[in-house]
Amino acid sequence: MSYTPELVAELEILALFNLDNTQEGLKVHHTATPQAIAAAKRLHDKELITQVDGGYLTSGGLQAAQHARALLTVLGVTEAA
């Protein structure tokens, strides 16, 4: 298994969600990079977010975002990076 650019883009979108407030959504604007727009659509297709352009995390999306955040923490990635 390898980390493809598409997978990394999906992980980056998941990492943008505020896990301290699940009522706070995310909007991927049409001016975002094509990679981010496509990643949001794939996350929606996987039923991890509620809208094609972001929205809110589903229960599965919340779990995925928590795992993504944990991985970033283990790897020592800071939020400012």
C-alpha cells in the first residue's frame, strides 16, 4: 500500500475539520485547487462528508478525521504546518 497524491489530498481535507466542534463545517470553494475539489468529492462519495464541497463530517468521517489527526500527531506534524 502506498500513499497516492489523491489519498494525501483527502487526508489534508479531513485534517481541516475542527474536531473540537462537530457543528463546524467546511466549505471547499470553487477557487480551491483542483486537487482539493476532487478530494472533497471523493470524500463525499465515500460518505465521509455530507456535501460534495465539504459540509460536515458524517460519523464515519469523524472517525476517519480523528485517525488522520492521530497519525499527524504521531508523526510530529504541527497544526501550523
